[in-house]
Amino acid sequence: MRSACAAPGVALLLALAPLPARAHGASHSAADEGAPDLAYELPAAGSYELPPILRVSDHELLASDGSRAKVLGLADGELCFVSFVYLSCHDSGGCPLALATLLRLDRALAERPDLAQRVHLATVSFDPARDRPEDLARLRAGLAPRSQWRFLTASGEAELAPVLDDFGQDRDLLPVGGAEPERLGHVLKVFLVDSRGDVRNVYSTGFLDHRLLLRDAETLLLER
């Protein structure tokens, strides 16, 4: 799905519905509350394989506190879900969907101490000219992550381009007319990367669900 994101636009946080607190004695994760029914049945963890798709390097970018940080930053046996977004995205089926999915995954991981220390999340901005560390810091504060979730941007286009190329993540400038701000188009993708730098799955609109991401993480962690 090619998502068009325009700047300036509605803040991503306004597109994210708050997650309810978990009810006492609930039999499922609080992160599942309000999530649509899955159109397929999740396989049992460890009952399938996720062969490597491609290998990526661990690039260093700007973290939300202004420091230099690795996108992955993984120790042996850890995993990272990487998403690329624009903070000014208009499309509810684009960047806000990626952030909402990772938010649910973050909440689910917080309920799973066995996974929380081994599964990381990373959100990287496509738009380094507009999305500066302080903007990502506000996003982080609004989302209030409970797991290991880092937010990054680049110092400029020259630093961002090798990261996009490495992941095979496209990004286009879409033509507009008049005084309308330029649009940024991309195919929505979330990448699951292991500690060797191997991409083990790539999720787009039809299969971007926190329950599937969590199950894939469980499956990969069982490999050891």
C-alpha cells in the first residue's frame, strides 16, 4: 500500500486511540482490547519458520534525546521491529497504523517479562528536515512506551538515504499543485530483524497486527 503523507498535517498522536487499562482477571492482553478480529488463525509459536530475507547493517542515527544511537542496538539473541514513519502523515492506513500497531505491541510486551528484555522497537523518521529529535521526544512522551522502544531521525538526507537503501524501503516525492505542501509517498512496511542483522519478516497493511508480530517474535526466540 502506497501511503501519501503531507506536511504540515494532523499530529500522529491524534490518530491513535488510547488503550484501555487491563481489567482484573482478564484472560487476554489489554493490548487486544478494541483490536479488530484477525482474518486468519495464528499458528502456534515455533510451529513454523521465518527464513532470512535480507541482511541489513546497524546504522547510527539521532535519537530523540539528541544523542547518537544505533537503529537496532541488539545483543545476541535479541530482536527488533523497525518502522519508518513521518510525524505529519495524513493517511490513517499509513504511518498512524504503523505507530498504533507498535503501541499495541509495546503494551503486550510490557505484560510479557520473558519477551520484553529481548524484543526492541525502533521508529525511524523518513523526514529529517521536519522531524527533529525534539519532535520525536514529544512523540515518545505522548506514547509513553513501556518496553524498549527508541525513536530516531537523521541529521539530513545524506545520512538517511543509506538506511532506506539497506532496508529496501522506498520513499518518493509526489507531485502537487499550487501552494500545497509536498507529499511524501511510501509503501507501509515494518521489519523484523534479528541480532545478526537478518530481516526475518516484512509486514504491510494486510498483515500488520500486533498479535502476529508478537507470535513471530516468540517463534524466533524459540530458535535458540
